[in-house]
Amino acid sequence: MRVLIADDHHVVRRGLLFFLKTQKDIEVVGEAANGVEAVKMAGELQPDIVLMDLVMPEMDGIEATRNIKASYPEIIVLMLTSFSDRDHILPAIEAGAAGYQLKDIEPDELVESLRSLMRGENTLHPKASSELAKAPEAPPPHVLHPLTPREAEVLAELTKGKSNREVASALFVTEKTVKTHISNIFIKLEVQDRTQAALYAVKHGLTEYVN
């Protein structure tokens, strides 16, 4: 199989090159130091597999993978990185990577992953599989239950420590109307009082109303 190595660390590229050269069924056809080079060399060299680092200058591995798969869908991409969290794994898979391995993988296991990919099998590091199996975090309440423009205005005023009367005066509405909006805000944000509402607003960047 013809392999292109893409990693911005020279030592990593050298280590991979020297080890893969010991494998009779693997030919390293090129080395790229960043995502831009990886895309360019993938087009020029037409490797079977690209060993892709995730974080690189000029263009990261996810964007490079997306570009390569868009132009050369037959080229297989195996992510080889130090990141094992869902926020890195999921975008890589969505970009088209057929495999995701960590750099602490044993050399023999890496080679076996390459061979598995050539057989049409996907390969994921156990940590990556575990992360993908986790249920995604639920969106915060204000995303599930969006505030109305007026409720957002009232919340913004609450974060300034204003009383109902002061809020009513600032927004040119009655205190009764303010109380109604505050009650709705508590329900939607799943908070119990004004302090919790203000803290929620600060945490989620809702301290200012933008029309």
C-alpha cells in the first residue's frame, strides 16, 4: 500500500517513515508538514492512505481530510493524533476519516490498522470508540426553550441588579408585565430565583440584549 504521512513534527514523520519502511507491503510515497501540503501531495501522489495529524499549521487535519475526500474520495484517511475527546473525534469522522488512532498506539497495531483500512474496515482507537459511544450533552435550557425578545431584554436588565420597578421603567412596561416575563424566564431557564437567572445569563453570554 502507498502511504502519505502528514504531520508537522519532523521527529514524528521520521519515526513513522523508518518504521513503515520495515514493512514489505507498505511504501511511504511522501511527507507533508501541514494540511495544505497534505492536500496538494495527495493529489499529486495519489496514495492509498494518508496518515493525518489533527493539529497542523496553515490547515488542520480535519479541513485537509475534508478537501482530500471531496476531490479524491478513493483515498483513505487515518487520523493519527494525541487528542481522544469527542470534540476532535466526531469532526474528523464527519470530515471523512475512515480511522482514528492515538499516537500512543503500538507500531504493530498501527500497521494492522492500515491493513484493516485497505480491507475496507474502519478502525478506531478504544478511547475514540468510547467517546463516540457516550451520549452527547444536552443543549442548555435557553437553546431548547428560546427566550422571546422581550424576555431577553428583561433578563439583561436583571443581570444589572435592577428591581422590578426599575426594569419596568427602563423598558416602559408595567411591573405586572415584568413579573410575568420573569416567571417565564425562570421556567425556560430552569432556575429558581433572580440570582440564579443572572448567573445563568452571565455563564451563557445572555447579559446583553441584541435586537
